[in-house]
Amino acid sequence: MKINTLDHVALWVADRDRLSDFLTRHVGMHIIDRTDAFTLVGSDARRGKITLFAAEGERSPGPLAHVALHVRNLDDALSALPSGTEVELREDGACMFDTFEGLRAEGLISAWGLSNYDAEGVEEALAHGHPALLQNPFSLLERGDEQDVLPLCAANDIAYVPFGPLQGGWLTGKYRRGEAFPEGSRMTMRPGPYERLVDDAVFDALDRFRAEAEERGVDMATLAFAWVLAHPHVSGAVCGPNRAEQLDPVLAARDLHLDAEEHERIGALFA
């Protein structure tokens, strides 16, 4: 299927103004039309168009529900799509592929991935195509994916690249029992996701972890990041330092190699 069969791509998004601004500033597109319901951007009025619809109400967690390709030649399109791809034929003669595999078949994307998906959600995605990557929270203090999600990704060749390996700063040593949280930290700016960690059992585990890091002569952040990277089913990890010096312990983690026994023993510190 050649690109000249492409009519346009439709996306339902929460912030269409921000996305259209990005496309016009950085992708060489321009706004063709704008209404209260949608924004149409593209390189010209006939080809390479993207319609951005405002997302309203609840949306299915499935990754495929609101991405559509409209093509003019159904036979050519079907021959280029993976076997089993769902196709919807409309009364006006257009056909829509509710799957990112359609975008990939057109050559518009090289891969697609998921974020914040449990095992059931990943299974649903696999029923429609093959996500290349999954990005979920994972750390010594966030290990819910170990039982089912990580093995599922490994079995289906999905790269698992977690975010939050330092658990909002909790694994850096900045939070101590009985002390006020540092000004400007996550616990003063956005404590909600981490309030469950304000617990004596967590502080006990952090004390054990701090002792382990000191014995090795490394920062707690370095050891925490290295532990995530040492998991056999983890392909990489996402970090978001606010200052240049916060990157140092993360870079040091690349040179700190933990074998399977060490990985299990360090993980047990938080059991």
C-alpha cells in the first residue's frame, strides 16, 4: 500500500491546541481548518492530514479505540495489513483501521507502545497488534509488575522500560524518619502518589538499603537505579533529573553490575 492511498489520520486527544501548536512549529504542518469540535492540520489540503478531535467523557483504556486510517483502495490496504486487523466499512465508502498496525503498515510510524498498562491491558493490545514497548512504574518500592506484566512482556518480545526507578526521591535518601520533607521535593509539591510510603516499615527498609549502599561506596540513587536495570526483563529505564548533578548517580548505575543473587538479596531488603 503506497502512501498516496492515505486520506488522513484522526486522533481523539485531551489537548488538541497544544498538539496542533507542536505540529505547526516543529513538523512543518499548518492549520487547514479549526472548529469547536476539531482542528485539521496538514502539509496541504489533500494529503498528509491529521484531524484532532477533542476527547470528551470517559475513554476506553485500549490503545486502539480512537486512531483511524481512511484509505481509498480497500483491496490494496487489506493486502498490506497484518492478518486479523479489524476493519470498519462506512456507508460513505471509506474504511477505517482501528489499530496502530494500520499506521505502521502505511509507514507513518515505525512502532507503537503502551504506558500504565496492567497485564489485562497488554493482552488486549496484543489481540490487535504488537506493541514494541511498555512504560510502567517500577522500583524497589513499586514491584507490582513482577508477577505478571514483566513475564508477559518477555514472552511477547515487548521492551519493558519503566519510569520512577527512584520512586519520587524515596530511594535517594532525601526522606528520613521523623524529619520534615525537604522544601520543593515531591512530598511537598505532589505527595499524593507517595503518601502510602510514610510508614515505619518503609523507613526500616530504607535504613537497610542505605547501609547496603554505604557498604558498596555508592549513592542510594545509584544502587536503586542499578537494581532496576539488573532485572532480566527490563530493557532500560526512564529518569528525569531536574539538575545536572542529579544525573551523576544515574550515570554511575550503568557501571554498577548486580548478579542475580545480589539482585534478589537487595530486593529482599524491602520484603
